[in-house]
Amino acid sequence: MTHMTSAAPAAPAPAAARLKALSDEGVSIWLDDLSRTRIESGNLAELIEKSHVVGVTTNPSIFQAAIGAGAGYEEQLADLAVRRVTVEEAVRMMTTADVRAAADVLRPVYDTTGGRDGRVSIEVDPRLAHDTAATIAEAKQLAWLVDRPNVMIKIPATEAGLPAITEVIGLGISVNVTLIFSLERYKAVMDAYLAGLEKAHERGIDLAGIHSVASFFVSRVDSEIDKRLEKVGTDEAVSLKGKAALANARLAYEAYEQVFASDRAARLEAAGAHKQRPLWASTGVKDPAYKDTLYVDELAAPGTVNTMPEATLKATADHGDIHGDAVTGTYDASRAELAAVEKLGISYDEVVQQLEDEAVAKFEAAWTDLLGTVATRLRDKEAGTK
């Protein structure tokens, strides 16, 4: 027993070691969750200190869950009710307050990484996903409201979102492009980013201050394609289950390597610009038949971000299998896997468009639910019932 207790105290716990191994591969670990309780309890600070978390992403569903639960928001709700603000203003005041506080907790990470990490993302109103001008106006307003250098404004990669990305980047505002499902759309996103940098450069804005990530969604691709493979039902179809999402993401990384090796990107980098990093989103496994760290272990690659729900973060710490760069060199095999799926009559283009439409609708629904919850709370406060 004496020998067992004399281990060197400085050795990292196996859990921290797995997350450190992921970071050492060049992967930035961001938490896909935020709530006032998480900030005020010190939990976020603890995850930064002990679990290698270097950023936070939010979305309408996350805020709906946090504010819907109520904890930590009562005092602010009472103040907002007394002022008789609109429901939409109340929601924006609460969500931006959380993002501002999280940005302050992450500020030391932002400073030590030169702005690369230490980021907190907040999304434009999802109901504006198909309105370019309104998205631009909302992005400017959010950046002004949060008023922190380490905020990233999330803009969806819809067709209307692409010109908005260019304009917002062109104003010097850092952007997290979200809801990317297809390789074609991802290439258009990178083009929109580079066009935005060119605009910023023309306006005399320092490119070194602009950062961006492109959130490429993973697990939902398997959810939809697996369902279609099951309907086909052949041995070959079943053998392809669980492969499309990784293949899609790996080919996105290949596209990233190609675009940022171009002369156009090199000219901008010479002027101080940064690469727009791929961010793996929706990395919580939805099929219990798959290992719960599948989309972390198999997408480790230099210069990427993996934003994880807390359950996936804990699973990675506990039993993740980080075995080096799992992406580079997989491109031919990935192309073959997607081609095999297509050959079975499953249309890639149809799937990715359906996923984009569903994702926008899901966030719109979450935002509407949030507005409804806050409206009720404000009425209760005004009536003095709570």
C-alpha cells in the first residue's frame, strides 16, 4: 500500500491526459453548452483549468434549455419586467449577458493564444436565416451588445447567409459559420470568408484581429444516411452504416487544406490574416451502437476545433482513444465510402439539403419556445405572482 500511495503527485490523471493528448494533436476543445449556473458556480472556469476547454459555443436550443430551467435568471427577469421591455429584448439581454460573462472567464485563454481560442459564440436570430440584410444588422448589433473582443457571431451557412458572412467579416467582426452539412456549401463558406477578408483589407482593417471557424456538422449526417441505408437493407448497405459522417468531415478537411494552400489565401495571410479553422459540430453520438467518442477520436487533426456537449467531453476524458491525426490521408477511402452510399440510390445532395432545412427549423422552434417561456416569466413578474 505504501508504494501505491507514493506516486508522483505531478503526473496528470488519465482523464486529463486524454484531453491533453487531443489538444496536443492541434485540436481546440470547445464546450457546446452554456448557462448562468455553469458560469456562476465556477464550473466553466474549472473545465478550462482541468479539462483543456478553450472555448464555448451556444445555440438557440442551448439557451432555451438554460433559461427555460430558470436557475440564475430570476433577478434579471424581475428587473426586465419592471422596465416593461419587449420579450425579444429580454431574451437578448439575458443571452448576451451570459455570453459576456463567459467571454470574461475565457479572456486569459484568448490573450495567451493571440485570439485563436478563448472564444464564445452567439447566434443571430435563427428566424433571419434566409434574410441577408437582417442577418448583417443582427450580427453588428450582437457584436456591439456583447462588446468583447473574444465573441464570435454565429451566422448560418444558408444561401442568404453567405453574403452576410462576407460583409460581417469585412467589418472586422469574427464569425463562427454554422449549419454546414455539404462539401459544396463548405467551399462556398471559405470563399465568403476570403472575400470578407479582402473587403476588410480594402477598408484598412487589421486582418490579424479577425478570426473565424466553419462549423461542419457531423452526427446528423450518419443519423439520416443510416436510416436510408437500413431501408435499402442489403448486406452492403448495412456495412456502410456509421461511415458517411466521418467521410464527409474528412473530405471537408481536405477542402480546407486545398483552399488555404491557394495563392489567394497566401496573399491574405501575408497581410496578417488567419485561416478559417474547421470546427466539428454535433459531435455527440446519436446511435448508441456507436462508441460515444467516435466523432472525437476519428476526427482529430491539426488546426481543428471540436465542440462537444459535456457528456462527450466526459466520455473523451474517460475512455477516448486519441491515436494521432485520424484525418490526413483518408481522402480516397472517404470518397469511395460516399460513392458507395450514392450508388445505392441515396442522394447526397438531397440528404445535406434536408439536414440544413431541418437544422434551421429546429433552431427556429427552440427560439420560439424560448420567447414563449420568457413572455410567461415576464408576465408572472409583472403580476407579482412570483
